[in-house]
Amino acid sequence: MSDKYCSCCRKYKPEAEVKQYNTRWNWREHRRSNRVHAVSICDACTSSGGKCVICGVCGNAEVQRRAVLSTWLIPPNVTSTQTVTACKHCMNMRSSCPVCSVFYHGVAPLCPICTRVGYVQCQRCRAHVRPGRLSREGLCERCAQHQNRPTNRHNYSYKPSPIFYFVNHSGLATATRDITAPGLQCERLFMGVELEVDNGVNGTDLINTVHTEFRDKIYAKSDGSLTERGIEFVSHPATLAFHMTFMGWKTLIDYCKTHKYKSHDASSSCGLHIHVNRSFFKEAPVWNGAAQLANADGHSRPAHVIELKLAAFVHAHHSQMTTFARRDSQGYACYKHCSTAKDLKGLHHSPERHDAINFSNAHTIEFRMFKGTLNLETFLATLEFIHAACYFAQETSTLVLLSQHAAWQSFIKYISQSSKTYGHLIATLKRQRLFTQES
């Protein structure tokens, strides 16, 4: 019996051990060939651990390093998948089924198995679903829910004309759209709340319930930082007295808990953001030391100075703030170094929306450092803190506010003198061991 030459190992082997295959590889020059040609390869080279393999799809010979182990539907048996070693050419020419991810040859949008099952395509997202799973409009379940979601849940950019709520001198709930109207007698500090919740069930029912019971006071929005089930509840601006008595936060929090929603312990980064009106600071008394923080053009702006004093108090007390706010997020509420009057100059004109205090809005200042909560006392304590901090910044000098020990002691003394107004805040600070008074 004569010997035959093996193009793979370049040795002569018995004729019975050498077979002829088609290939797209040039064995002599060890490079890819653009045409299919015949080649003789021995059994040793095509066996397990050999230098080449035989493609399980087209039957051509291929070098081991270019072959890929993959799952295919191979004619004529297209009723079940096979895991085979495929050559480079077959991998380049393959089609992948978008439903089952199996490889097959051809230009059909689905593999033969999924084609027989009768998968159909959603007219919106183009995803394939089983027959009978499309709506009458030709939409999959997810797209149909998105299309039919309640209009009571607004998109992120929704901003209605604000309604300002306050308690008048007779103790009655009152509302106005213009807090600058002549003769209007009410507190001038208004707070708008953004409470984020997530990971609940029956969100549509919760949103519709809130829309019905809190119409014109609280509305629901979507937010990109939350999951698809996440909801951001936003209140119209109101005074502290109205928030405490008439806004109905206890009812809203109970509804959220009933629908298994979470805020502090949610998987997403739920926050509690509070806006205050900048007009409050414009109406504040002029601070005698305003010249210390004059602009570059030499003209002092008292309203801006009081805002900077507020920023000084928050940024200079990073440790106390992170404990009270229950988070130290450098991504959602960044704190800036603030120990001298010079450090304050850049805070007011910071373009960063994700600072602990956001000054980028035209009509409001946003406090972003608080972690979301469905604990009623913690929630109300946060509102009381913002209220107290704004008034405290008016009455305290910048030098005191920049001093961590002196300013915090002064703040504790300030809220202690109004314990009826700041009862939830005092109780929370005591629980967090932040309520320290010098003898």
C-alpha cells in the first residue's frame, strides 16, 4: 500500500489514513484562501487534539485556532440544535436567531424552529413574541403598558405653574398663584418637596389614588435615576405650617407602604430633594457684612450673600450633614470645601446641579443631600431643618457659620428656642446624637 502526503502535518502516511477534504485554508503558505480547493489530511491531524478540525456545518477542513464551538441548526435535521465546531467561513456567514440565539444558514429573520412556532414581531420595539401575545394594536405586553400608562404620571420635564399654599392668620388653608401680590399676609418661605420611591407594586393604582386625593397639591413624575416602577412625588410649594397640617404627608407615606414601595431601602438611589423660593432671601434684611462678599465689579448683593451664608453652613458642616441626611453621595449631592469667605465665592455660581445645594435654578434653591425616607418623623424633621437653616442663615454672621463648632452650637440653641416649631427635628437630632448643647 502506497503512502500519501498530509498537507497539515507535512508527512507521508498510509493511504488508508489520509482523506480528502475541501478547505478555504492555504496549508502551504498558512493563510486564508479566497477559494475552496481540495486537500489531503490524515486522521491523526483531524482527531481530538489534532492541528485541524472538520467543520460540523459545511464539512470543510479548518485549522484548530480558527474553529469555534457553537450551537447550530444543521439541515436536514432542523428540529433540534447541535453543538458543533464551525469553521471561520461558516461563523462569518451565519445568521443568529433573535429569539433563541441559535446559529443557522440563510437570510430568514428567524431560525426554522422559531419560524414553525409562529413568533410574531411587535410593531413598536420589533421584539419577537409568541403568537397570541400581541395586543390589537400589534404591540407586545411591555409596549402596550407603556402606551397605556396613566396620564397622571408625568414625564421628568413636567413643570406646572406653581400654586403656593399657606396657613392664614385664622388658621385656614389658603392658596395663591402670586406670592408678590400687594397686601398678602403670610410667611414668605415656601418649600417644594420631591420624594422618590421605588420597588413597589401596583404603581398605577398608587398614582391614580394620589392624583385623586392630592389633586393640585402633589403630582407624580418619572425620573431617570429610578427603575421603571419608580415614582417621584412632587409637591407644590407650601409653608412649613401647611406641610405639617394640611399637605397630608402621612396619608401619602401610608399609601406608599401599602403598595410595598420603599425609599431609604430601595435598590435605586432614591432621594428627598427640597426646593425653597429665592424670593425669600431677596426680602430678607440686609446683612451688615455684605461688603465682605462683594462681586468682582465691586457691587454687593445682599440676597446672594444670605444664600452664600446658607451654603456656608451646609458645606462647612459636612460631618453633621451626612449623618442627618443619612447619606454621603458624591454623585448626587457633592459637598465642597468651605472654611473661609473666599471659598464661598465659587459656590453661588457653580454650574453643578449635583452639589449638595443646587443654585442653578432661576427661582429656587434645591437641597439635594437627603436620602429618601418613608419614616414620617424623619421626613418632617427634614422639612423643619430646611426651614430652620434658612432663617438661621439670615441671623448669623458668615464667620460664625464657617466655624463648625460655634455654628452648630448656635444652630442647636436657635432651634431649642422654638421647640414647638422644630419638635421633629430636635427629636431626630437627639436620636442621631447631633443635639449637643454646651453648659
